[in-house]
Amino acid sequence: MLSHVALVSTLAIIAFLIAYLVIWNASQIVMSQVAAIYLWSHQRSNTRRARALVGQTVSRPLVSIVMPAYNEGVTIVESVLALLALNYGPLEIVVVNDGSTDDTLTRLKDTFHLLPAPRAFVQPLASAPVRGLYRSTRHPGLVVIDKQNGKCKADAANAGINTASGSLVAIIDADTILDRHALTRAITTLLEDPTTVAIGANVGIVNGCRVRDGRVEKISLPRNWWARFQIVEYMRSFFLFRLACASCNGVVIISGAFGLFRRDAVIAVGGYDTTAVGEDMDLTVRLQRHFRELGQRFRIAFDPNPLAWTQAPEDWRSLRSQRYRWRRGLLQVLWRNRHMIGNPRYGVIGMAVLPYAALFEGLAPLLELAGYVVLILGAVSGTLTPHVSLAAFAVSVLAGTGITFAAVVLSDLGTRRYMRGRELLLLIVVVFVENCGYRQLNSWWGCVGTYQTLTGKGGWGEMKRKAFEGA
């Protein structure tokens, strides 16, 4: 009797997991088609000629780039040089030294010849006290804020937004290198639709690339396998879910590596929330909620081109800490905005995007690991034959591989980053290997992150930095 009950229970669970897998794959196929159409449409409108017209615009908006930096002495100079090399103006660069304990501020002072420059400005957003403000004698548009550590990037970003003079603010990470044409591309999107309040973009991984004078000279795959896995992860994230969301004005996350915002819109929603774990997604969802509740016409856009290059963790401890934090951030945003899920007042966000995020992003790690446990227990107990267990596992791996491969193809067709034969072949190998171990490890980290959320554990976690290659 027990064996019969166990058999029925196991088969019921497997049937549920198969149904979940089928629905997930169907949604991914639909998203890949929508993403391909959006990519084609974007590439047709965002041409070199369209970007050239931005340079001929008489009154281009002043853009203030805000770069929070905490213990970023290894990469800070190259990151600032990349900003100074941008082909857009008028431009202001605001580096926020968030109480660094390394040589971040010293390197900035020595390299860019900073001098104290007292300045009065309105502070609509709360932040930790500012200790000093500096301006470069060589680059008048470069401003450095030295402040007490606010315990989070959100606090430093708010201090930078307070200081910013531009009507537009770009928020980037200190280990990020912007593409030389990043702002021109983003402004082109803004000029297409004046109701745009924020613009996100594709983020590439700089590991393995050669960087010189703040520019990515050569794009190559990294030698480190942790970084390689993250490349295909980023492609899957940016070229499926985010492009599909952008096609219906449903973007719910603008990556912290690069985001361009209307300053007044950010201030209207209270800036970055210093209690948010995933401050980038939290701000984006609050912008969506704010304008939808007001009933105003608005747009949050997304550029599929790699406008920013960021460092990916190359050691498993840093990567693990990052994934714990991302998981806690996702669950926190979903919980804080649970009243929006299934609420027609919020349009596509309430009826499609957030329900999808809750069902497939929120539950996926738990259900995936549960499926593996059921298959193993079923095989060990004899409830399932080894052939059935292996077949089910193979279907899961092949489905994930197929979706990732579609994302890689879309990414390369859209950006042509790894189109050289050998590297493209290696990238395809990474796609297959990623689904046989790394994906399962990520699911485990997602489960641990869920436990941390439920038990109230926080913390940013240690992230190891390294110098850019060729810098």
C-alpha cells in the first residue's frame, strides 16, 4: 500500500513539474520571438545616421553620470577615463567616494588633480553626511564627492543625484566601462519618445577583453570558466526577458551597471531606497508604479546594444555572495509590490510581468531542486526506473540548453561580439556545459538566498576586484 501511495505521489509531482517545465519553455519560445522582432525594429531605427543627428542637436540635455565607489582603487582610474572618452556633451561626471578604506580617493586626487571646491546644492534625497567636494583642474566636468559610508550603494547614488546638475542622470557601477557611444545611443532613444523617463541597456562582461585608456579595445572570451558561464547567463537574461518586457513597456529592472534616468522622476519617487537589497529593480518597479498610478503617459526603454561593460566575479565565493544578494533582492521587490501582482490597474506589469517573475523567477530554483530530489529518491526507492529518471533529467537539460542557445544567437546577431569562429564555437560549448552543473549550483544558491530572506539575513558580501586586462 505504501509503495502504491509513494508511486502515485511521485508521479503526481513529476506530472506537475513537467507541466511547469512545458509552460516555462513555451513562455521562453514566445519571448525569443518577441525579442527578435523588437531587436529587428530597434536596429532599423537606431542607425548610425540617427545617432549622428544627436551630435547636431543644438540644445542637447546635460547628462550627469553618477558613479558610487567603495574600495574601487584597482579599477577607478580606468572607469573614469572611459567616461572622459565619451563622445557626448554637455557632460558632468560625479564620482561618489563612499567612505572607502583603500586608496580610491588618493588615486582620484593624484590622477585627475583634484582640489577642494565648496558648493551649495539642494539635497532632496537623504544620504550619509558629505565630508568634502572636489573638482578636477584638468577636467572641469569631473566632480568627486567624499562622504561617510552609507552602508549601501543606494545611499551613495542618492548623494550623487543630489549633487548632479543635469536634467538626466546616468547611474553606473565603479567597475563598469561605458561604451564610447553609450550616451549618444541612449539620448537617441530619448529623442524618439520624449515621454521616456528611464533607459536601460544591455551589459557585457569585460573579463577577458583588452582595455586601454578607458576603452574596450578588443572583445574576447575570458579564460575563467566562472566568467564564461556568466556571459551566457547575461545573454539569456538581457535578450529574452528584458527585450520581451521592453516591447510592451514592461521593463522592471534597469541594471545597476548602467541606467539613464530623468532626474526629476527619480526624485519624485524618493530616489534609491537604502533598505532595498536589489536597489536597481526596486527603483524601476517604483517608477512603473508611480506613473501608472498617476495615469500619465510614460516609457521605460531598453537598448539591446552593450552600452556598458562590467566585471563578473571570477571566484565562486564572490559569485555565491552576489547570487544570494540578487535572490534576496528579487524576493523583497516581489513582496513589497505584491498588491500589484494580478492587479489590472498596473497594466502589463500587474497582469503579466510581475506574475511571470513571481512564478518563474521566484519559484524556479525551488521547483528545479525539488524535481532533482524527486527523481533521485524515485530511482533509489525503485518507484521510478533509472531510465525514466535519466530521461527526465535529460529533457530538463536539453530544454535549458535550447533556450540559452537561442539567446546566444540573438545576442550575436544583434551585437556581433563573438562572431569570430573559434570564440563562437567556444561559446556554444559553454552553453552546453553551463546546463550540466552550473545551472544546478545556481538553483541551490537561489534556495539558500530564499532561506536568508525568510530568516532576515542581510549583508552585501565580499566582492574581489581585479585590474582590467591591458589597463
